[in-house]
Amino acid sequence: MPKRILLAFGLVLLVACGGRAAVGPAATFPPEATADGRQPTATTTADGRQPTAAPTTTAAPAVFLPVLPGGAEATPTADSRPPTADPIATTDSGQPTAAPTTIAGGGQPTAESAPANPPPTPYVSNIPDFTPRPELGPSKLGIHVARPNSPAILAFVRAAHPAVVKGVDDLGFLAEVKAASPGTVTIGRLSVENQDYGGEPEAAAAALVAAQLPQLVQHPSVDYWEGWNEPDPNLDRMAWYARFEAERVRQLAAHGLRAAVGGFSAGVPELDEFVLFVPAIEAAQAHGGILTLHEYAAPDLTFLYGDPLPGYPTYPDRGPLMFRYRWFYRDVLEPRGLVVPLVISEAGIDGILGNRPGPQGLGWQDFQEFWVAQGWGPDGQTAFLNQLQWLDNEARQDDYLIGYALFTAGGGRAWETYELDSFLPRLAEYVVSQKP
């Protein structure tokens, strides 16, 4: 899950809203679909670039700023789960600030003279057309697996033959994934204890690959190997990280393995930072690698969709959270001829985003009642599926995108409200319905 960082946005008012709804009853899996190769069907222009709506420059809207108490960067807990404290306002020194008060008659501030807080502006979901569109080709929805501890995971794979499955640390199940669905792209990642930017980046990359290699070669069913999880090197360390990743690509290639570079968290990097990452993309392209990114939003998947990155024009088909990757491809990679395949290796609902609208909550299960009230669907699972259908319709228009790995299956107690287990039959039913 994302290590939360400060995003360069303004504040939106919180909306106090609903509790958590129970997960709806699981549907039965549809009949197993025949595995077949996934051919991209997106329409391209004459030069192979995806059509882009004309930009319109607008004033930057008021949006959210994810922070933790004291203004500090979010730091994962021992189990990599992000902290869940609600943000509070702080001064430049990091100390909480009290609400402003007025002075009665020029004297000392009085509680009675403090202005009343204005009522919060209700959040209204942006609900686009989510009608399934099988004419766009096979679904690009897959799953992230925290632990392969549920029979529902492989049942989903056998039924849906998903575009992508990602595993972390416990990777033996990916051999079963490949046996059941040879066309599924598999991503593997081994946890790295210290993601340290010190020293020469090439030496650091070589040391990491050497340490991991005995495990890597035990899993030939993994198509691509990620390195660090959710780095945020910022402008001052991005060149270092690009050299690190480029060397990791070369080290893996020397052993017949392919790399997934990047692994950036939701909401990062900024566009000028990503330009500095180009050397890693060049290495990935030269050695058959791919790019991976994470994308999350809350209280629903369309939050901030269509909003700009700070200082850039507004486009109707990208945003600072979901489909952020379109900024990187259309503004940086396509002009340079560096369109490498892409996997969104973690995706979904994540309420840890600070100063956002909607109810308190973390994973998708916490927002079901809110979604029903907003009109996303008659029940929580249908409301979630409708958002994913919209996501899938958009994703299938980018032929370089392999797929989205929804977070997470097999999460256990650590990721209880993110758990997809009971939802997988509904997801499989949809994925199968999109096959030609």
C-alpha cells in the first residue's frame, strides 16, 4: 500500500458521512473461460498515439492535501500498513493550531466572539457512464495478492483468466496462476528492508540483485520483477533512483530476468521529476522490461478525475490520482519514443488520503453505504463494480497498458477492509462478460 506523501494540491472540505456497510453476498463464479491472448483494440491516431482531448486551461481547483498530524510524511508501520490518523492543521513549526478567534472590543480573544465555522460543502460523486463495453476488448482488471491464503484467488484466476496478477514474497502460487491462465502477466516483488539512496546507485542495484537472485531464479513463472516499493525520491534524488533502476534492469537481464521499473506510489512523481526517470525507462525498453505504478483514490475512484497536475492544463481524461499515468506517457514517453508496457501493480480505494471528502474509512468495504447514497449502485458490491467498469472502459483505450492489479486478495487482518475475497466472484463474472 502507498507510503503517503504530500501532494501538491489545495484543501477540500471534509464531508461527514456514513459508516461502513457489510459486504454483499458473493455470487457464484461463471463458467471457466477459454484462455486466449489479449489483443489491444484501442483506436490510435496515424502516429500511434492515443487520441487526446484538447486541453483547456483553467484556474487550479481546490483539492486535497494528504498530510498527517504535524505535517509529517506518512511513515508505514512495521507491517507496511500506512498510519490512519486524521490530518490536523499545523503551523510551519509543525504544532497544531487553534481555530482563529476575534477580539471583542479590542481586548483579549473570547470564545463567544469566535466566528462560527461555515457548513461543509456536500461532496457529490462524479458518476460517468459505466456501461460495460465489450467491444473495447478483454478486461484489463486483475488482482494484487498479499498472501495466497484463500481458494477464492485461484478460483478467480481459473474463471476469469485475468490480465495481470501480482504477488509479494510468497510467490509459489504464481506457477499455478500460469498453469491455469498462461496469458496472465505475472508480477513479483520481494520485500526490501532498507530503501536507502546512499552510495553509488549502480553498486546498490548490483547488491540488491545479488541478494535476491537465489529467490528470483526459483520462480520462473514470474514475468517481471519489481524492486523497491513506492519510492518517492523527489526532484533531488530522482536521477539517483533512475540510475539505480537502470542498473537493476541490466543486472536482471544478465540472468535472463525482466524488470518492472518504477513502482511509484499513488500521486507521485511530479511530471518534472518523471523526466529525470527517463534513463530507467530507456534501459527497460532495451531489455524487454515494463513500468509499474500505483493508483488509488477515495471516497470513490472518480475523485479528482479531470483535474490538472499543479501548473499544467486541464484534460478531461486524466487526473492527479486515477489515470495519472497518461501525463507520463503523453507528455514524456510518447514524444521520446519510449512507450514501454505499463502495469498498475496496485490500484483501488484507499481512504488514507488526507483531507479528502467523504466518510472516514480505509479500504473499499468502508465506503459501500456512502456509494449507495451517492447513486453508484443499489448495494455496496454493485456500486464498487460499477466504478471498476468505468475504470476498465478507460483503461482499455490505452494499448500499452497491460492491466490494473486491484488491491488486495489474501490481505487477512492487516488489510481487512481492502480484502477482495468475497468480491472476486462478481469481478470474475464481469471479466468473463468482456471476452470476445
